[in-house]
Amino acid sequence: MEFEAVIGLEIHIQLQTRSKAFSSDSTEYGAMPNTQVSPISLGHPGTLPKHNIQAIEKAVKMGLALDCSITEVNRYARKNYFYADLPKGYQITQFDTPLCVGGHVPIKPKDGEPKQVRLIRIHMEEDTGKSMHDQDLYDTLVDYNRAGTPLIEVVSEPDIRTGEEAYAFVTEIRRLVRYLDICDGNMEEGSLRCDANISIRPKGQKEFGTKVEVKNMNSISNVKRAIDFEIERQKECILSGQAIIQETRGFNGLNGSTFSMRKKESNNDYRYFPEPDLPPVLMTQSEVERIRQEMPELPGALFKRFTNDYGLSEYDASVLIDDKHSAFYFEAVCRQQNNYKAVANWVTVPVRGYLNEQALGMEDFPLPAESLAELIALVDEGIISHSIASQKLFPALLKNPKASARGLVESLNLATNTDSSEIEGIVKDVLAQFPDKVQAYQSGKTGLMGLFVGEVMKRSGGKADPKITNQLLQKALQSL
């Protein structure tokens, strides 16, 4: 029997605001436990919440980025349940009037065709506190610093079929929130969290199977691992005659398995009712358009322009748009340098290599776009070789970002040597040192030309003109 997985994802995204969703408490990450709380976030009797308008505007940006319809009249509800990390005994959320409705997420999974994953909704809510199970041998401790932090929840239709598609979906969501500056997307710190609703059914069957919700996946790769495991577990259950139970399961990252946590609740269990202490939020069309104008250009638009206007390959464009600061830096260099392929190569290899070595983000790269454009021009003009540019000039510029690239070429004596007589002398010395290689070359092993060129470049300190070097080597080898 062949089975098909049916997967829907719920992505919880903490919004980067200085204060919480309904109080003035700080949202700074890493503070001592229970130091960023107040009577409002702790749910003391008689306290009243107040809207954080900045959080709502950030949520609207996400909805616009995903082609959602923005709800004009937004009401809040109380989601009632008892758990230690929920100090009020209920969570303020949206129920029947989500801020964003519909929309879609474009994905490009590695093992499949590009597709659009439809969205059901994006709604606003507040985060809960955090239960800590590893701080005490006998008791679970609770840190309420996170309680009340503004969240949006992105809920997909059950359009995902594989773990790889889910990986692509979460990757795209994380990239978008970083482009929009609404969340840092750090799953390890919990600012972006993913729950997966997974069921399987025989291929061709329209009815859904019994779904299981999987939680506690703290990386995108773990989302894929958990889904892949759960699909196989459910297949084994059906084939062995066992019933699949509607439940919430956790994910064990050490062995890649899921485990049962509790029976899955239904909406009726939460006793939703309208939040009496918050007035509705009106999001007018003019306000939505104002927010739209503040949004940066998004990855999809950048990808089209990079491939169409700059002639980059889909691979190069994909690497560049993965990080918005890399994409914007690339464009800044291209405004002064029309060798777009060379610019892409420099940004994705030497620049990114330096950032990785220094554990920096692209936003911290010290070299101005003008300097990298000048460096590339020096290579294109034949004033320096690419090896000298990458091995000597680039490091020198990083040490002194305000310096002129052309000035450093002169002061460090890095210019390419075009003196044919000097290079010819080096060529003769190299060929005299490798008579056996010369004989092998003349016997048909023409690949040895690379060895000869490399030796000449080494002896010239990398400054010998590559074109002149090749010409002189060929001439010398023919005359021997």
C-alpha cells in the first residue's frame, strides 16, 4: 500500500519590539529569570492590557509579504487553559478575526518542483512563559520573562507532502522575517518555533487521516527529521493494524524520534470568548498602504532582478538573496561596477569566507562597496591578478577599509609585471629546473602547462602577467 503524507505547519514568530504585546515590560532576551515582568504580564486582578501598535504593524508587514488579505476590524479573544507557564490562566489571541487571511508561501524544495503553499491565516497573540526542567532535580521552574511577548502565528493549509517541503517552507518564512526586520528568526533561542500537524492516507484517498501534532523542534533540520520520522512511524502503525491516536508529540533531537506528550486538545477545550479588556483594532486601507511603503524589496523580487537585469545564474542569485545584507551590498557594488558576475563571486566567496572566519554578519562587513568595486576594476584592467587581489590586496583593504585600493597597489608594489624580458628569464629558469616535466609535456601531457605557470607565478611573487606568461611558456616549449 502506498501512502501520502498530509502536513500543515504552524509557525510562531516573536516580533522584535522593545516592549510586550499588552504591557510596557521589556522583551530583551537573556535577562535573569522573572526580572522582566509586571502585574499586567503576570495577570494580577484589576490590571488592564494595552495594544502595542508597533507589533501590529510588523504583523501587517508579514501579511503583505505573503499576499494575505488584511482584516480591517480586528478583535481579540481569550484562549483558556491551565498550565504553569500561563500566568493569567488564559492567552490573549485572535480567534474569529485573524489579522491576515489567505496568502501563500512560494517554496523550492531540493527534491521536488517549486510550489505555492497556501496559508489559512496569520493571527496576533501573546507568548507564554518558559518552563525549565533542567534547573532543579525535583521541580519544574518557570521563567515569566517571555510571557506577553508579541507573537504572530502563521498557519498553513495542509499542502505540504514531505519533510523536504516543510524544510523549504520554514526556510522561506525565516528569510522573510529577517528581510522585514520583524524577528531574528533564531530557532535555537525560541524566537521562531514550528509545530507540525502530520497525518497519512492511502494515495488517492481524499479524506484526511488522524493527525498528530509534533512540537519541540529547535532547528529547521530538526523539523525535517521529525516529520520524516513521524511519517514512517504512522505507516508502521497502520500496516501493523494499530490505531493512530490524535495527540501532541515531542521531538527527541538526540535520536531523531518523536514521543507522546499528551492527548491533543480541540478548540472547544479552550472555551474561546471575546477579550473584554481590549478594544478592536482598526486597520484602514490607507494605514495598510503606509505600512507597505515602508517594506524593503523582498527576496522574490530581488531574485527576478538579479537573474534578469544582472544576468546571474539561479544558483548565484539564490545564494545572494539568502541574506538581505548580502543582496543589498551586491547591488551597491553593482552601481559602480558592471562586471556583475565578478561582483557576485567576490561577495559569495571571499567576502563570505572572511565573515565566517570572523563570526560576523554581512551588516558588519567593514569594506565599503566603492572599495570592492575598485578592486574588481583593477583585476579587470589587468593591473593586478586575481590571486594578488584575493591574497594580498583584499586582506590589506580589510585592515585599512578607508584606504584606496589603487593607492595600496602602488604602496605595496602589487601591480602586475608586464616586463616580457624579466618574465622570460623566470620561464627559462623554471623549464631548466624541470627537464623531465618538459619532456613529458612534449610527449603529449599538455596538462603540465599549469605546473609551469604556477612555478612562474610563485617565483614572480604572483605578479607575472598571466597572459604574457602563457605566451612565453608556449614559445619556449616549442623551441626546445
